[in-house]
Amino acid sequence: MEKILMKNKVYDSSQSGRVFADTFRAFWDHRQLIALLVRRDITVRYKRSFLGLLWTLLNPLLTSLVLWFVFITIFRGKLPDGTQFAPYVLAGVLLITFFTQGFNQAADSIAQGSGILMKIYLPPQVFALSGVLSNALNFVFGLFALTFVSLLTGDGVSYLFILSIFPILFMLMYVTGLGLLVSIAYIRYDDTRSVFAILISFMMYLSPIFYPKEILSGKVLMIVNANPLTSFLDVFRFVFLNTGSASWGDWAYMSSFSVTTLFLGIKLFARAWPRTVVMM
Amino acid sequence: MAANSGDDVTEAAIEITDASVSYMIRHGASPTLKETVIQAFKGKSQDVEIRALQNISIKLYPGEVLAVVGRNGAGKSTLLKLMARVLPPTHGRVVVRGSVSPMIELGAGFNGELTGLENIILYGTLLGRTPKQMRDRANEITNWAGMNDFISLPLRTFSSGMIARLAFAIATDAVSDLILIDEVLSVGDAEFQEKSKLKMKELISNNSAAVLVTHDLKAVKDMAHKALWIDGGRAVKYGDVDSVVDAYLNA
């Protein structure tokens, strides 16, 4: 009979690990599992609906269409020079979908998997990361639709589009960190989901998804600018559609906020997880 | 008795030294986030310490089978979590040398939308093997579980008995240095139970250490060398299987 081998052969509970190194090593050691979990997410989503994978695209497309239809007369002309409203909205909706669904799935995947995670030694962070990764993949599918819409409206795609990898990477970190921070609450408290649904919708409305930042002023503009999602949106639209502008401040804010959130999430999760396991 | 017990030439597969697990719960803790936040601001909550395990010591060599007996809530699950490396002890030390196969809540990682084959690959990978190994072993596993015709169908079309058999077949397809068994001997019909007991014995005979948690005291006497009786998180008796089981029965 085949024997399962252990990478680090001896486990000693008295040797406290280095949280960050251990987490990143766990990601690397379980890369095959992560790939399987991502594939499972995509397959399950695809099998569940009649339209299959197209549905995941249709959803943001329809949302954007509605927003476009409702707001086009109000916001046309308020956008920065030469920006078309349709790709502007779609870019916003795609990125926010990545954010909200990635966040939900990261937090949820640990809660859903807690049955197995509390019995079998598997780093739960792996589940969170794979939940976010499958949404990152959906986002990349969405970029094809965005390219199509942008070409249709005559805006085209920026030659800098390859730099979109940065907002994607930082969103990956940001969402994984947030998911880890919240996952423990998902397991322990029944009402977490509804509380966070409200918080998330605050964040959404306070970021320029379907309205141009140019219509804002005063305190509201300050709040919107303090929202990290605003920096993500500015940077992504600038590098992919070459519209609007992204300052170095946006880049710095986006990257530092994401990295900090990820490290905070990893740190606090590692501390809270054993306390949660012991109660279950 | 296993050949290795007693002499220290071989290192123990698992060594638990004076381990305790305790945790605080908030008195009258609420299961909602809103109330918890409000409570935190009021700041008038009393913490109660729960001692799930106290001063447990175990040493198990390759080839040895330890049975853990005790009533529900005695701390058996917490002890298994310590051994599965899921939970670190609050005090004391746990050392595990090698790989661990926890045969606990079999099939917890299954997904109804995926096919039987996809589930074999995913579940096996969750248990520490590679997708390639699982693809190579898929035929053997389905044969053993007796479900060749169904393997390309979604798992939700399987009966619960079939799912349990498949989970057992996957979990027992490879052997680890330490095997943790929690009430999995009662899966399926009488014929399958017999078959799975034999499979368990085969697994254990591979010079692995095994920990058996079950209420089936006949199986305990049949398979185990040592036994630990715990109650209220404390070890009541630890030693050779007959004396511990007899003491447990007479209690």
C-alpha cells in the first residue's frame, strides 16, 4: 500500500511558527489543491446554470446595461474628456464584482469548509485564497467583454492594458486579507453576512462605479477618495481603458492598503483560528 | 503487542506530554455579531474557563493501536484535534512524527455537483495526496467501493450509503504514519462493515500507529493494544486494553 509522505516530517506544537512565512509556504505547498479548488468553483458555477460560464459574464454585463440605461443622460458630459460611459460603467462593475464576490467567497469558503478544516490538518488560508482566485479568473474573463464594449464605443483599449495585472494582484491581496479577517466572524456569528452586506454596499456607493468623481465635492469627495476601492477603480480604468487619470498617490494607496490588509488578515486569522477550532 | 513498544530505538509516532486544552467563553455569549459588539461596549461580561483536556500524556510507537474510550463530551474529539494537528495545546506539548490520516467525518470535502471521479481527486488531495496519484488510483478505489458504473455521474445522484463507501475507500487507499479513526467502522451494511474492518486491520498492520475512538468495545478489544479512558477531560486510566476496558465497563 502506498504511503503518504510528509514534507516537514516532524510536527512539534511547542515550536511556534512564523506566521507569515508559514502561510506563504502553505500556499506554495498546496498549490495543486488550490488549482483543484479553483477548478471546482468554476465547474460548479458553470454546471449550475443553463448558460454556463456565459452567465458569470452576463451578470455584470446586465448590471452595467441597467446602470448605463438609467444614468447615461445624467452623467454624459460629466465624465473626463473623451471617456465613454459604457466602458466606464462596465469596468467599474467588473472590478466591484471581483471585490464583493471574492470577499464573500473567501470568508464563506472557510466557514463552509470548517467541517473538514477542524478535523483534518489543512491550512484554512488555502481555502480563502482559492475562493478569491476563482473570482480573479472570472474578472479576467470579464476583461474580454470589456474590451469588446470599449472597441464598440470607439474608446479602444490602452496599450498599457498589461499593467492591469497590478490592480488584479493587489485586489487579490486586499480581498484575501479581508476574507481572512471576517471569516472567523462568519463561523461564530449567524448575522455576520447581513451586517457585512450593508458595510459592503456602503463601500460600493462611496466609490465611483457608475458616477464620475467629477460630480462630487467637499466631504463626500474626501470620503470617496479615502475609499481604497476608488484608487483601484482609478488605476484600473487608467491602465486598461486609458481614461481618467491615476496619480502616484492612487498607486501608493492601493498597494499599501492591500499589503497591510493581507498581513493583518494573516496575522489575526492565525491568532483567532485555534480559539475557534477549540470551541467547535 | 507491537514489537517496538518499550525500547527507544524507534521514535514514537506520536508523543503527547502533559497536554491541556482550555479556553474562555463569554458567559451568556450571543451567537450574533451585533449583540457581541454591543456587549463588548457595555463591558460587563463574565468569562468562564472551559477545560476540555487536562494533563494528558500519550506515547504511541509505530505498529501500536491505542483505543480512546469515554462518554460523549469526555474530550475525545478535542484529543483527536490535538493529534490531527488542527489544534495546538494550551499547555504541554504534542509531537507527531510523519504523516497523519484522520478518518473522521469521512466525505466532509465532497461536492454534490462534481462527478464521482472529480470527487475522488479532490478528496484525496485534501487528504494530502497529489491529483496525479488519485487519477492513477481512481480505478482501484471505485472497484473497492463497488461503483464502477456511476463514477462519471454527479455525486448528488449517489445514495448516502454509496457516498459513505466511496469516502471510506478514498480515505483508506493509502497509509500514513499515524491513523486517527473516529467511529468510521459503522459505515454501510453488514457486509461492507466486515470488509471495512478487514481494510482497517490491513492499514494498521503496515507498521503505522493508530488511534481508535469508538463505542464498539468489541472492536476495541479486537484491534487495540493500549487504551485510554478519559472523563471530564482527564485521564481516568491508561494502560493495556483489557484492564482499561474492564474498568470502564465496571464504572
